[in-house]
Amino acid sequence: MSVLTVSDLHVSVETEQGTKQILKGVDLVVKQGEIHAIMGPNGSGKSTLAYTIAGHPKYHVESGSVTLDGEDLLAMSVDARARAGLFLAMQYPVEIPGVAVTNFLRTAKTAIDGVQPSIRTWTKEVTESMKNLRMDASFKDRNVNEGFSGGEKKRHEILQLELLKPKFAILDETDSGLDVDALKIVAEGVNRAKQNTGLGLLLITHYTRILRYITPDFVHVFVDGRVAEEGGPELADRLEAEGYDRFIAPAGLPTEA
Amino acid sequence: MASPVTLTTSSSSPKKADAQDHSRLGSKQHSDGGWGLVPIQVRSARFASYDVRDFEPVSGQEAEWKHTPVARLQPLLTDPLDGDIEALTLVATGGPATIEWIDRSDARIATAGTPEERASANAWSSFESALSIRIDSETPTEITVHRSGLGDVPRAAHTVIHAAHHSVGTVVLQNSGKAMLSENVEIVLDEGAHLTVVTVQEWDDDATHLASHFATVGRDARLKHVVVSLGGSVVRVNPSVHLVSEGGDVELFGVYFADTGQHLEQQVFVDHDAPNTRSRVSYKGALQGLGAHTVWVGDVLIRPTASGTDSYEQNRNLLLTDGARADSIPNLEIETGDIAGAGHASASGRFDDEQLFYLQARGIREDEARRLVVRGFLSEIVQKIGSPELESRLQSAIEAELVGGSESTLEGQA
């Protein structure tokens, strides 16, 4: 069974005001087949964790490690991490003018698998997944994310998740900006992917809403760059009722020395 | 190290440069200052003549030469050119058209334009016979002119493309192999004609090619003009379009890819000279490698006669490596207040790292991700050609540039 392990991870970014520490020692173990929800207030470092694991060049790892089945992910290029079985569904997917969805999907699938998918089964698979996500057939001829609505972008991310079949997927605020119908469709897609491939999930969210449709095995509350509390799904219910207030230091008291 | 990116935007004032009549035949080009005149600023006042002897030697300081490496094209500027190109030109037709070689004294010559610089005039003074292509058919016809064996000899060429009233056709000028060529292409569209002219430069690495295209667009006629420059050492294609009759419409597209040491240039001129004329100019280029240099100059002139003009021009450049330089210079001269619209846009920038991250996060290797993005960026123009076979061939040619280019990038970084 595959395991994604984050150990004592410290991460900083360069800002106009200088180097800023964002992650201050994160520990996390996600096994294949598990769903972990990472929750927390804005600015707590949730997305930083996602992008650091995926390898975005903006984030500097100061110390700590991230491994996939013992392999050092931090030593790999972004594309090598994806080929090792990692997937990041982005909050703000970028437009790529002139690159059609169909071409993009085939190129990505070929890169991940190392061989071109067989045309017949691949076309069928794409058509089926698009249908499940209620995406119009014309979608595949459009350019990647160009002119997509917020909901279309998120569905396109989940389409990739279903087709590329990673071992671990990080969903970065996939629920934000979705109406309840779109949220259900996206959640169905995630559940379907898990059912089909047994992947491990890291669900990053500000709200508990998506957890009504995707049930987490573990909930981690992120505050100021570390995990402040961990628990089962009941922790999400408590957050729903109480919010994040009890984790946030009273005004005037610095939380960090 | 930051790449030098030159980005100039200027809007000339509509005043005339001076009262001297520069277009008078028989007059000679003057050196600035020699006659105590102000330098010519506006495009409409540029000197023009068919005779190379009327032009001063090129110093490289002139408005039309200042971005061009003139030292690399001396044979085309100074020496007499070999004007017999007939045996080296292969014409293939995919439909009805009248194709013949005509004498330089033929009345069909000099129907669309007059050279405005020395290399163009040198070609005009040197050519012996011109290739005449006349399209009368109302069902679409496609003609391809292949030139691939021009060699190192400095040569001149002249082509006249005439689209008769309500004809529909496409003419492709397909260039490859070695060349040291200066040429003029005259394009005449009669009433209601729909003509597409595509010039493809896939020359060898050491080729030099200067081209001036002069188009005159008749009433309600539509010209689509496409410049594709991929191969060659110095390639400069300057399309100049005169919208002389009401309802004339021109779309000028260009796509170019400059590698290490390549100079690819285009000076586009649209002259709105009749009411309710429309023009669209869109050029996109990619640059990679040390000394890759591209120049786009877009001059649009809207004369007092051109009320109701609708005009827009844009240029976009993608700088893929350090050491490349893109000059992008849009100029708009508006001499009437009664227009439907006139705008310009220019943007030259580096690769978008977020696009790269997105593609790499899907397992696509960096070099392939770059190729995907660049191909996408350039294919927007290729898709406008409207000839599926040519489009797919050009997509492959761009692909080959990208693959070849990634090797030179590695060399550059080593």
C-alpha cells in the first residue's frame, strides 16, 4: 500500500517584505484509500502545503521531508512527482491558449503512463468521464481553461483526476465558488475516482460543505502553519458549529515567538 | 539576466512632414539635413521610386532600415541582381488560373505599388520577367509557387497576383533552400474579389530574403495576407496594403519563430484611403536563443478620405530564452475624426511559469510543456489561414522549430 508522508515540513516564500515563514513543522501521513480533510482559516498555510508537495517553484522548503513510498518527492521535478503518482487539483487553473482539451488530456495521459493510450478505449473513457461530470462533448475541443466558468474549471480538474488515476490527489479548495449542484457533481467524481482506483485524498477546504458529500476519515485543523488539532469526521462537525475562533489567538497576543 | 525587450508605442501626429512632393517621378531621395528639411516622420510622406539609382546608399540609420542588420544583406542593396528566375520557379495549380511569365514592360507591372526602399527598387530595376497569376474563377482555386533552388547568387524576383472581380482564390508562395533574394509582389484585387496570399519562409539557415508586397484592394474586396517566417538568416517581408475603394477589407496575419542568430522582420503598412474600409493586423512570434531578433512595425494610416474606417492591429511576442530581442512598434496616423474604430496593442513577454507548472503537474516534461504552450500561442494565427493541408503542414514545421530549438537552448545554457 502506498503512503504519502510529510515530516516536520518548514516552508517559506519570498515577499516584498522579505522571507516569510508559512509552514512551521507539518507532520502528516496519508495512506492509499484514506481521505484526509485539511481545514483551517485563510492564511493558515493549507494551499502552501498543497503547492509545496506538488513542487511549485515559489515555495522554498527550509527543512523537513515529503516522501511517497519512501521516495524523496522534494528531490523530484514537478512532472516527475506527477508521474510518481501525485495529482493536484488547482484552485485557479490557468488558461493555455491554443491547446485543446483533448490534446492536453492525451499528452498528460501519455506522460503519466509512459505509453500512448489505445485510441479506442481512451476515447471511450474520456467520453464516459465527461458524461459523468455532465460536461458537453464540445468541451474537449475548447482550449484548456480558456473562457471556462468557475464550475467548468473545477469539473475539468476532476476529469483529469479520473483519467490520470493518481495514487494520491490533493484537492485545493475544489469546492470554493461552486453552487450546490456543481459541488455534488464534483464530489461524485471524486468518490467515483476513489472507488475505481482506491487513491488517497488530501482535501483542502475552508468550509465543511464539501464534507457532506465526501466523508473524510481524518480531519486536520491547520492554524498558523501547523496542525493544531486532529480527529475524525466529528471534528468537522464541531468546526461547522463553532468555526475557527477558538484556534485563533486573541488580538494583540502574537502566536509565534 | 533579463532579456532585453524593446517595446515602443508611438502615435504620430497627423501633420504632414513637409511640403516637398516626394512622390514626383524623377526626383531623387535626399539625405536628411542636406536640404535643410525635417526628417520624414509620417509613413504617407515616404519617398518612392522604381529606379534603384534614385535611392541613396543605405547607411542603416534610415527609418526603414534601422532595425535591420544591413551588413548581412549588402549584395541586395548594392550590386545588380540576377533577374532571371523563371527556370527556378515551380508553379502548381489546384484549379483554374492563368499563369504566365510577362515582360517587364507589360502593362500589368506597376499596378499596385512603388518601391519605398533601395532593396525593393534594386529588385524592381533588375528583374527580367515577372510571374503573373490571374484568378478569374468564382469557385475557390489554390495556386502554389515553389522556390527552392535559388542558391547563393543575389537575385531579383517580381510577381503580380491579380484577382479578378468576384473571384475566389489562394496563392501560396512557398520558399525553401538557399537564397539571396530581393523581390516585389504586386497584389491587385478587383471589385468583390476574395483573395488569400500566404508567403511561407522556410529557407535554409544562411538564406537572406527581402520582400515587399504591395496590395491594392478594390470595392468590397477582401484580402487575407499571411506571412509565415521560420527559416533564414535575415528575412524581411513588408506587406503594404492600399484600401483604395469603399468597403475594402484586409486581414494581415503573421507568425514567426526566430532561433539563435536569426533576424525576422516585418513592416506592415495599411493605408485606409476610402470610406468604410476595414483592417485587422495580428502578428505573433516566438524567439529563442542568443541573438534571435524579431521586428514588427505596424503602420496604419487613416486618410481624410477614409471615414467610417474600422482598424485594429496587434503584435504579441513570446521570449523563450535570455538573449533574444523583440522590437514591436505600432504606429497609428489618423487624419479624420469620423472613424468607426482604430486601436493597437503590443505585448512582448516571457514564458508564463504558471502555465508550465500546470502542465508539469500533469506529468508533462518541461521541454514538452514549453512546446505545447508555444505551439498553442502560434497556432492561433496558423488556424486563420483557411487551408487545412497547409495549416497542418505549418503546424508540423513549427513543431520542428520547437524540437530543433530546444537543442540550441541547451547549447546556449552550456
